[in-house]
Amino acid sequence: MSGFSVARRCRTALLLCAAVVLSACDADKSPTSLPTPPANASAYSLFDPEAGFIALGVLTGPLGTYDFHTSAVGGGLAVLGDRSIVFATTPPSPATSLLYYMYFPADASTWPGATTAQVTIDEVNIPANRVVDSIRVVKNNTYLPTLFLTNSVSVQTNYTDVIIVKFYHSQVQGPPPPPVGKGCTPGYWKQSQHFDSWVPTGLKTTDLVSKLYSNAYLYTLDGKQMSKYTLVQALSFKGGPGPTGAAQILLRAAVAAEINARHPSIGYPMSAGAIITAVQNALASVNRGQMILLASQLDDMNNFGCVLN
């Protein structure tokens, strides 16, 4: 690794699985375009890009073309990159995936003090034979909450943050099927005449929210941790401003989604375990936008149509 000690002191770099090729040092961080990895770049790590860059990797997925678009709000002088990554002979995997720079904050004089930018990376032109399973972000060697059910990620960065964005995909066999299964709304599950429909799920109206979503303890409603409300009470959460209001909206949709997923006669299109993971991560993020996005996606599935009486 000694050959990379100079690389860590330099800013303009390019990666293939985080292999660095230098073109300029700290004093001249002002490129006109993002560099492109060479075909013969060697691999050594996915966790050591140059400070200030946002790098993107396709970690799993079928053969084909992966297109990404970068946009940003705020910050100082920077270079944004759109990437078209082609896997023609070897499916991407953690061992073979390319890691590209997507954003390069240039010229420190335009990034005074605590200046930050909100950078968004979208995967576009996704073909019918694959889906984005999840997106993971490593910021300054710390994993942020995993994103599910989305092809877009936004991260906040300053002039020195080290960020890697990892997209995970899977292959769809044949044309994508229409949504499978049904879902009953929070309004259905909170009605006392439907409480008998809870029985096959193994959940009770009197169970606490913490039984499913322990991270609800991060938020309070009327002086009480949301994790200490019952499941049926959570189905009546009203929502409101800020992260606390978003947590109410998410938990209302999430409790209904989990009941739907556990009921053997509904065939909900998302598994019970996947719902818990996604909701726990969204709650831990304390990010209103992330919670509202997941709540909207769960609410859509909760409205697929209830097959129960």
C-alpha cells in the first residue's frame, strides 16, 4: 500500500474499485471534468477514495448498461458527472465492480467555513430486466441507513467528506410483472369489527410498536415515546411537521404493512422482514424526506385492494 501514500495527499483522482491514478494535488484542485478509470487500473479497496469526492459503485446486478445522473444544490465550485457503466462479459460483484467519481468539489476558496452541498445521484434508464434492491452510503467510513424501494439517493457533503455510494441490483426474469398481492389500509386494521383478522398474523392490537419497530423510541408524541404506543393506536397517528410528524406518518403505514405482510391470505408484495428493516433504517435516519418516501411506498401497497371481509 506504500505506493498509495502520495495518492492520499492528492485530490484529483480516479478509481477502479478505488484504485487511484493522480493528476493534481491539493493546491490545484480545479479540473474541468471528472476523470475516467483506465482499463488497467488495479484494485485494492472499496473504502479509500480521495477526500472531497463522491464515488459510485455498482456492486451487484445482471449484465447491461447502468446509467447515473448527478445533480447538486448549494456548495461551492464543483464538477458533476453522469456515468454510463457497461458490464458486457462479467456481472458486477463486490470483487469486480467499477467505482466511479460522480462529484468533485473544486477550489477550496469557494467553499468557505461549513459550506455544504446536497448531492443527488439517480439511476436512470433502468431496463425491464433488473431492479434496484437497495442503496448504501459510506460517509467518512460510517454506513448511513440503507435505502430501499428507490433508485435515487441524496447525500450532504462538504469540501473534505469521503463518500461512497453503492447500488445493489437483482435481475427480473422476463418482463416485470404487475404488482402481486393485495393490501389493507390502516383504516381497515384499526376498526374493531376487523380485529379478528389480526389473529392469523400473530400480532395483537395491544402489542406495543416496539415489538416491530424499536427505533420508534427516538420520537415522542404527547410526552410519550412512540415505541410505547400500541399497534392499534399507531394506526391512528395523524402526522405533522418535522421528523416527529414524519415518524407518525411512517409508523401508521408501517404497522398496516407489517400486518398485511404477515397475513397468509393477503400476499403482500413486500416481506415482513424487509418492511421491518426498511422502517428501522428510516426511523434511525431522523430524515423527514426518507421517512415520508418510505411511508408513501408502503401506503401505495396498503391500497392495492383488501381481500378480507
